[in-house]
Amino acid sequence: MTGRREELAERLAAVRARVESALAAAGREDPVTLVAVTKWFPASDVDLLADLGVTDVGENRDQEASAKLEEVADPGRLTVHFVGQVQTKKAGSVARYADVVHSLDRDRLAHALDRAAAREGRVLDVLLQVGLDTSGGRGGVEPAALPALAEEVAGLEHLRLRGLMAVAPREEPARPAFARLAALAADLRADHPDATWLSAGMSADLEDAVAEGATHLRVGSAILGSRESHR
Ligand SMILES: *Cc1c(COP(=O)(O)O)cnc(C)c1O
């Protein structure tokens, strides 16, 4: 276990250094939230990361996330981000442990999450996931449908519209795609001034995301290693 702790500490320090230099290169002094995406990795890694100062963790599958968070030693010190696609029937489960849902992409899911959050007596922070690719392969609402979805979500009592999220498309470089996302985020803020969060950037493209104004980075393998290395 000592070995794993050191490995995580080293990788985390390297990622934090990447974030710092990306912020410096962009001339930014505002903070960025690093979300460690712990999918595929055990609760013991979540505990080690929390000991190393990680405050935000991300998961992308409900079944895995709900089981893992039961095992985490001190869940109270973590903000839990759900970053994967949410099946409508899983909204009730996700609303129990997630603090932030990054992947809201349809009216039906918004209403299901709102009802579930109401039952739990909570208010969930939500981001609207935008599809940046032309093929539609990586999920998210089409940019043209964004204003209507935002309006719908803003009207729900137990959801707090925080901003936008996207995954870089496979068929083009990340930077111009993130620039389009940043423009959409600015449009959204014009109508919803509190929607200031921008979730973009993963292990491979976090520098591009920081350059385009990301406030939340979702970093998995650069911190935890490859999926194959720890099963
Ligand atoms: C897995 C995942 C990440 C992290 O990806 P890495 O390339 O491992 O950093 C980020 N966002 C989402 C939606 C993911 O599913």
C-alpha cells in the first residue's frame, strides 16, 4: 500500500504542476478544481487521494460509484462528481451520493434528478453536457438545443444550473472544440449569470481546457494510472 500511496502522490504532483503551468501560460489567477476520476479504481485509492489533499472525485457509472462510496472511509470530506451518462432510472441513486452531475443532457433526466433531489432534501449542482463532435458519438445536447434545456433546468427547484461540460471530440484537436465550448458558456452566462463553471479537459488535453477557461478538470489516468495497471 505504501507503494501505491507514493505512486499516487507522484502522479498527483505531476498533474498539479501541469495545471499550474497551464494557468500561468494562460495568465490566469483564478482557481481550477481538479476532479480526480476514480472509475475502475478501488475505494482504497479514493482514501489515499483524499489523504493527499484531493477534495473532488469523479465517477462515471452508478453501480460502481454507489458501491465504492459505501466503502470510502470518510466520504464527508469529498465532493462527488458524476461525470458519465445517467440513465433516467438511475437518477434516484445518483442523487443520493453525487454533489455535482456533469452530464445533464435532456429534459426528462433533469426532471428525474430534480424529483430525486427533492426526495433526498438536497439541491444538486448540475452542468449541461454539450456535444462538440459532429458525429454525436460522445454524448451531450446539441448546441442549438442548449438555451431551451438551460431554461428548463433553471426552473427546477432542486437543481442549480452551474454551467457546461464537454468531452473533446475524437475527430479534431481539442483546443478549437474547447474554444467553441467557451463561446457557448459565455452565451449561457448572459442568460444565467450564476452558470460560471466550465468542465472540460481530461488527462490528454487539460492544457487546452485551461487555455480556454475551464474551471473544472476531470483527470483520471494521469493520476490513477492506466486501467490495466491496477485491476
Ligand atoms: C474517464 C473520464 C474522464 C477521465 O479521463 P482520463 O483520460 O482518464 O483522464 C473524464 N471525463 C469523463 C466523462 C470520463 O468518463
